[in-house]
Amino acid sequence: MKILHTSDWHLGHALYNYDRSEEQICFLNQLTGIVQEEQPDVMVVSGDIYHYSTPSAATQKMYTDGLLRIHQACPSMTIVVTAGNHDSSSKLEIDSNLWDHFRVKVIGHIERCGSAVNWEKQIIAIPGQDGNPVGYVAAMPHVYPQNFPILSDDTPREERQSRFFQALLDETGKQNTQQLPVVLMAHLSVEGSDRTGQDDSAGGMEFISLSTLGKGYDYLALGHIHCPQTLKGSENHARYCGTPLPVSFDETYPHSVTIVQIRHQGEQPEITTRSIRNPWPLLTLPATPVPFDEALKALEAYPDHEQTYIRLNVLIRDYLAPDCNEKASAATRGKACRFCYIKCTREQQEQATPETALTIQEVKEMSPLDIARRYYREAEGEEMDEELCTLMQEVIAQVHAKDI
């Protein structure tokens, strides 16, 4: 079975009020070309189709037009779309009956028949180009841990999630009498994954162990984490494909979609990637923080014709002058680039003195670990050592998990 794995499209996302539809249409066109060339048996889209739960009419049309072009590029391919935490599961499923005619299966929520789960909706047999079955997809939309169905009266609350995933895979196994490859889709955060550049402000993150997702799949097609990665210890069986387009300036890694080939059940998947080109790259200028006047000169010298989103990387000692944003905006007039905001880094003081109070914007941009380091520096007069940093990261992860 040949799989195209993609997720986290975030259609409708605007960057500092700049419309990004040109970039998103460009991605969908590239995806159509990749499908045309690869001719997969199935394309799985593991959540966060939209950036907002109530996308505009123009964004919904972009999605519909794009999906139809993708279907036309490989009419024999099955497309499986699951809801992410940014999506409205009910809105995503409104046209699901119509999408069935184009081999598109949309799963927004866990469907129940009375007190029982309708497994038939979530377990999808995948036919090959000759019409014969080549594998199965067990499609799981985003669900918060406390909202998983209770499958039996003796199920402890903390085991609802793990028991549901295993039950889904067990039901898939019952249907899979030919022992074909199985793909499990999920939209969540697995412990130990690289969350570089991730903004987890929308709906938070679920931190679960890989073992929670059960046994019985050959490939785990994950969404939710934006950094593309194959999970350590999964032996190529579990992967985040990452975002096709960066959602923030800190997503500085290459963006792509993933191609997976599984020849036989139980064998290690063959994984390759296909790069996605962004016509509007995100650039931090300059690469290291400098005083505002130097950063402004770099912006003024930036090539007029380059289509780029820019944030200025500024080193400050006391405060940033109130007219700096206006000056930066003025420097881009007549240029193709788009100024977004100023990233401020405070200059280290030579003597140990209390640090300048942070603005609300600065606090929002800091991670919990950075705030802890700042407090430790003020309280102890020295930097927090790496062992304590690691401990703090573990505590922060546990707190996040309990808050979900």
C-alpha cells in the first residue's frame, strides 16, 4: 500500500493580518502535482484542515476546489480526512455524503449507535488501482482524553483513551482477514516529540506515550506537531509529517509531505518526503539580534523584489521606542516584503541587577522554561544548570498533560 501522509494545512491562517491564500493555493497545487506523480492508493490528512473552526466562505471554497483537483489527479485514490483541534468536527462533516462520491472519507467525530461505537465509520478498506484491497485505515479524529467513549463499565477513567485505540485496532484486525497493512491516523502529541516552533495556544496539547495508541498498526500517521519527524523508538512505524507551510517564524525547518510504502503487514515502512515550496518565506532579519538602528538598515537594504514575511531581530537594553514599528513599516514601502513585528532580545547586563519588567507581549512570546530561567537568574544570580532545566521541562510537560 502506498500512502501520502499530510496534515496541519491550517487553511485560512493569516500572518499578522496578512492574507495567505496565495501560499495556501500554491501548496494545494503542488500537492495535486505530487499526487499526479506518485499515484498513491490513499492520501491521509491527519487533522487541522482549517486554522479556524469557522472558516470563511473563500477558505472553504479553496479547500473544496483543491480537494477536487487532487481527486482528479488520481481518481482511484481514496482520501481520508480527520478533524484536528482547530477544526469544527460537525462543520467538516456537513458534506461528507457528497464527498463519498469522490472517494473522500471525512471523519469529524466518533459516531455511536446507541451505546456502541460505529466502528464501520472509522475503519476504511483501501482498494488498489486494480480494485483489489491493499490495506486498511483506522481513522481517529482529535478527541480530548476525557471525551473518549467508555467501552465497558469497568474501564478506569485514565484508561479510556488507551482502551479505545486498542479496540479500534482490534476491530480493524477482525476485518483484515487477508492480513493487509494497517494505517492508524491520530491528531495528538506524543511524549518525546520535537515541538520546535510550536504554538500550542489553540486547544492545548495532549501528552501521551506511544504505547497508549495500542498495537496492530503498521504505520501511525500523526498530525498536530508541526515539526516533521519519525518518532524515536517506533522503528519507522510512527511519524509526524509536519506542516506543509510554516505557521510561525520559529518553524524554520523544511516543510514537506510524506510518502510511505508498506509492502507487507509487519514490515518496516519505507518513508520518503516531497518538499513543499513556499512563495512567501518567513525570515528573521538579521539572523542574530542587533540594535534597532542596525536592524532597520538591514530592512532598508533588503531587495525590493523579494516576497518575504519579515520580523526584525532587535537587541534592546532598556526599552524599545514607541515609533519603531512605524519606522519599520515605512522602510518596506515600495518593497514586495511584508513587515510583521519586532522580536526583542534584552541585552545582558554586566553586573547582576534586577531585570527590566517584561511587557505583556514579551511574556506571551516566552516559553514557561524561559520564564523559569529568568526567575532563577534573578533569584540566584546565575544561570540555571542543564539538569535543572531538564527537570523543569518534565514538570511543565506533566502540568500540561493534567490541564487537558
